[in-house]
Amino acid sequence: MSLLLEKALKKAQNLTPSNPLGIGITPYLMAGDPNPETTLRRMLQLAKGGVDVIELGVPFSDPMADGPIIQAAGQRALEQGMNLTKVLRLTAQFRAQNQDTPILLMSYLNPLLKYGLESFLRDAQSSGINGLILPELPWRESSSFQEKLKKYAPELTLIPMVAQTSSQDHLKSLSQAEKGFAYVLSRHGITGGDATILDSTLEYIRSLKEELTLPLYVGFGIHSPNQVEKLAGVCQGVIVGSALVQKYAHLDALDLPHEEKLKKEEEIATWLISLRQPTLKEE
Amino acid sequence: MEKAQKGYFGEYGGSYVPPELQKVMDQIEELFEKCKQDPEFNKELDYYLEQYAGRPNPLYFAEKLTKKLGGAKIYLKREELNHTGSHKINNAIGQALIAKHMGKTRIIAETGAGQHGVATATACALFGLDCVIYMGEHDTKRQALNVFRMEILGAEVKAINNGEGSMKEAIDEALLDLAENYDNTFYLIGSAVGPHPYPSIVKHFQSVISKEAKEQILKAEGRLPDAVLACVGGGSNAIGAFANFINDSSVRLIGVEPAGLGLDTGKHAAPLNAGEPGVIHGFRCYMVQDDQGNPMPTHSISAGLDYIGVGPEHSYLKDSGRGEYVSVTDQEALDAFYLLSRTEGIIPALESAHAVAHAAKIAPTMSPEQILIVNVSGRGDKDVQQIFDMTRK
């Protein structure tokens, strides 16, 4: 279990002028898109801007849970030569400069298996990573993984994912996970896309509260203050992935002087944190 | 990960899918288990296999080929005589019936050579289901006529231009489609791959191959064969051809992988011969991967064998030593393609030609009392254009 993560999740609930709804904000970035230095700079900037937790994606060629935007980001990172070793180097660099903002690594399994699960867990912990999101690892089959986690990386938290289709058994087994948060999918399918927050979704998230003591962080298709305001009543945080990755990708595709780019990057960080400001009007 | 569980073959298989899809897999498994036991379902399946697909197909003694090679007696299991020209129809009808029982109205499928796509489009036409076939763009070019056949049958073919544009990318897209549309959609997987329960479903519907072959060889020869040979891409025809012989320890089970330009060139699609275990497309199997755990580009003359992974049960049969997995090159497969065409008047699919090629290697080393069964999984009509282009350019 990660104390850093617990602390950050708790802090995210505090009502402050910059966080009037008391809702956590977690950006997702693809590591190495467009290159490791840029990812590091953006992580540091987002952390400074006040995000509560950073989710960092490990690029993989066949990402089963990701929509076109994150797929493309992963492809760009792979073409740049990004790999798991370099991702760990990146998180270690981040941790050297920031000791407050937790990092959750989102990865498909095969790169970890190829690296060697035990070495990976040890190295992840020593590289400043605080938790793992493994979309392909079925929770009901994760017990041997959890044992390894306890043994080799006791300071890491495994973040469970919950879908609206998840069975009662699945939820029951989740209640054993006492730390971190539950990653709740706001909608059907894969990352990105349009996500109107339906009443049925709110109802569903509310019902999860009866089953789970974990804080609930909702992801998949989050991009507007309206969505966040709706969700604030039923969950503790949101994860913003595709919408952010898309903004960065647009910026990277522009032919601008470096100074201009840095300025636009600042604007993106401001946009992200402003998602939890209910007074702002939709763009 | 966890071992000796439902859906595992040794340490292979399993269901490594996002939580959203897990529920879908559970529902499919539940219905499959129910259908398997249901006499009505089996009656309907048998009816279509017999009256529509043309089963049983012959186990043909290839006398000319046997004489020419001089050695073991060679029998050919004639899956290429099935309706649509390959073994793929066995599984397509079976799964389409399951989809119908689940109340699904839309079928999606991946295809490499197009044989599974054609079989699926056919089953959808028969049962009145909407049909979308995902196919790598590279494959749509080398199998253009099969694409057209699918369209004639009313299917929509979506060409995927990501990555290598082969079966891997087609499966990626189909899985994403399923995650989005599972309410009305059934993913009809053609290879013995994918998350549990798919490898078991495909084996179940393909094991009719060895069920017939066993009865047929016992009738013809009064004994079991010495070996059964089949080509292995994902491994659906091979697992079907092996299934009813797995417990007969005297029968060698030989799977033939595509060595492409040669195993040492890196241009192949032979995970069992030149890969290592990994997790891809929701299951654990041998796969061709780089040192970072990303799948490597594969190559085979035969689109239907051009896949980075292989069925979990084949991975297990290899480790346990029950199965033998060898490989033949593009050129050897092409030679065997002509060999069978000219000695027996049977034009095999390039996939099946891999099995013929290995039979041609080992038959001369065996005695005339010994018996080989070679599964001719498909017919070569679909490959004629490709070979025409290769030889006339």
C-alpha cells in the first residue's frame, strides 16, 4: 500500500477555493509521447498545477482497452523507442523532483512479464511508482499477483477496475482491496469517446458505494466541467485520459516556436485543473 | 499467473480481458456449456453440418502421392470439400447457432486468409444475422477474391491498415468492437485463440474432424494412424484434427508452423518453434515478441497462418511433449502445393500445403505399413490469384 497515494486521495477531498467540489483529478499521459523529456515536463507541470494523482501509460502495440486516441499515442511513443525500462527511468526522474504526487502506472501485461514480474515490481517501487492499473488482469485471478506485489513491492497499490457489467462476485472480491481507489468505467467499451453522464450511470455509481469502501474514481470519456460537476455528488475523483492526450497531440502536431508551445502547454494544464470549477461555462 | 483453473491448459489460456469484457466472456461460456449438453442444439448443429456443409467428408487414401513418396501410407482428411472450402464452416455454424440462442443480431469476426470470414459471412447469410468482418489491409490485397466473396454474401469487410495489416490487427479491432457493442454483437472467433472460453469452443466445434477421421481410419485400416499432421497458425484445424487422438498415445500429433523465409531470418510466424510465452489478445500462449514484450512483425506466404500467437492448448501440448511442432518454409509449402495438385489433382490451400510439405518429408523415412493422416484444411482456389501474381511477375 502506498502512503503517498493515501495521503493524496485524502487531500483531494478537502474543499478549497481551487477545489470547491472536493473532487480528485487524475490526468492520464502516455509515457514517451512525443518523447520522454516532454512527458516529464508535462507531469511536473500538471503536478505543480494541482492534480492529485498522475496516471502514466506504458505504450503497447495491442492495447485492448484503449480507443483510437490513446492507441495512436502509444504507437507514437513506441516509434520513438519508448519501452518499460525508459518509463521507469522517467518516473524516477519525476520522483527526484516531486515527492508529493503519486504515480499510477497503467500497463498491459506482456511488457511486464517480458521484463520479469519480480524485477519489474522491485524496480517500479524503487522508481517512484505508487500503484498499478492493469486492465487485462482479471481481479478474480489476481491473487498470485497480489502475493508477489506484497513480497516485492509492498509500497505499491493495485488499483481495481469496475465496469457497469461487473458481477456481484467481482464486487465482493473487490471489497478485499482496502486501499487506493476503484477505477470505475463511466461507460461501455474503450477509453475516449463521448460520455454523456446518464442518470443510470450515476445510479450505478451510487450503488457501488454500498458495496465498496474504496474511494471511487470515474474514467473513460471525461472532458468537461459539466460531467465533473454531475459526478462530484457520487464519486471522489475523475480520470481524464483521451481528452488530455488529444490536446497534447494537437499541440505536438503544430509547427510552433518552442516558447509558444510551452505557453500552450501551460494553458492545457490550466484547462485540466479547471474541470473541477463548476462556475466555469462550457467551451 | 494462476494455474490449473478453468480455461487453462497447463499455464496457457486464461482470460486476460478488461472487466467490461469479462462479463461477456462469462455469458458466452455459460451459454456454450448449456448448448453443448442440449440435444436440440446438437440436433440442429448436426443437421446443418450434414445437409448444408456436406459432412462427413472423406478420408481419402492418396495412393498416387504415397507411391511417389515411397513410404508411409498417406490419407487425406478432405476438409477442403466442405461448403465454403475449408474446415472453418464447422465452427462458424456452431458459434452462429450459439449467437442466435443468445439473441444477438450482429456478428463480427476476424479473418486472415479470408476462409473464416467467408465461412462466417455464409453462416450469417444462412441465419439472417448482420455481419462485419475485420481483415488486415495487407491480407485484403493478397486475398481480394475472398473479400469479394464475403461482400457477395452480404457482409461488410473492414480493412485494417494499422501495424502489419494482418490477423493480429484484425483481432485487435474485433475485440474493441466487441467492447463497444456487446449488447447486440457476438464475436465469432475462428482460430483456437482468444480469451476463455473461445479456445474450448473452437476445439469443440472442430473436433468433428478427428471424430470422423478416427472412425474412417478404423474402418479402412482396422487400426489407428501412426501420425496426424496439420498446419498451425492459430491452430483451429490442428486442434480439431488432434482432439480425438490426444488420448491415443501411439498416435503422433504433428503441427506444422510456417517458417516463412526461414526461422533464422526472423521473417516467420512460428511462435511454437521460435517464440516464447506471453500474454496477447486476452490469453497466454507462445508468441513471437521482441525484447520489450511487443509482438514482432510476422511473415508467411499463407495469410491464414500469419499470426504472432497460437492456441493455448497447442502451447501446452508442446510443453508436455504430447504434440510435436515443426516448421516448413514458404518455398517448401509452395512445392507441396504443386506436388499435391499434380499427383492427386487436389489443389490445397497454402495453409494446408504446409502439412503436406512435412508429410512429404517424413513419409519416405517410414515403412509402407505405417499410416499418416494429413488434414487438408482448405482448398487452394483462394490462393490461385496470389500464386499467379507471384509466378507471372
